[in-house]
Amino acid sequence: MITSHFPKCVVIFTFFVLSVGALDTFTAAVYEHAVILPNRTETPVSKEEALLLMNKNIDVLEKVVKLAAKQGAHIIVTPEDGIYGWIFTRESIYPYLEDIPDPKVNWIPCRDPKREWDLCPRRSQGVSL
């Protein structure tokens, strides 16, 4: 399913780049917002709560990006940590992170999203972070 959308996205992106590249000037928008965070960032939350908070931040960003585009912005800059925030401990950031499987593992998450994956493989091997 993803591979069928890939060529369309590439074509649309190429036309966008070519059309913007033909302009003599660009209009840029810079946006920053108060990131929606859990009540206590030093205490880990569940993966579900982390996803809920990130989706709320994505909803905010989506609205302002669309508004900026309607107002003529060609380039829209958002905060680097605008989806999940920055005030975390090493342990409390884990629910917000996505694990990247070892290349030796023959698994493509988009094709097999229901497969279980150990999100802390180093801990399961006895290595502390």
C-alpha cells in the first residue's frame, strides 16, 4: 500500500519543488507553540498516552501549517521538538521514541505493523543505559 502511494508523492513533491523553484522570491512562516506535555515530564507515561500527546501537538501544527500555506507561505518552519517537547529524563522519553530494528532483523514495520518488537532491546540483554 505504501509503495503504491510513493510514486504519486514523488511526482507531487517534484512539481511542488519545480513550481517553487521557478519563483524569484519565497514567503516563509516560522511558528512556535507551547508544546502539550504530560503533567510530570520526569515520570514515564504509557506509550498510548505519549501517542495521544504527540497527536494533539500534530493537530496544532497541522492547523497552523495549513493557515500559513493559505496565507502564501512557501516554506514553513516548526519547532524541532514541537511534537513531543524537550523536558524529559532519559527514562521518561522512551514512550515517545520509535525503535529502529537491527538491520539483521528481516522486518519492515509498515508491512507487518502488528508484529511485537522489544522497545528496549539493550535492557533485555542486560545492558543498562
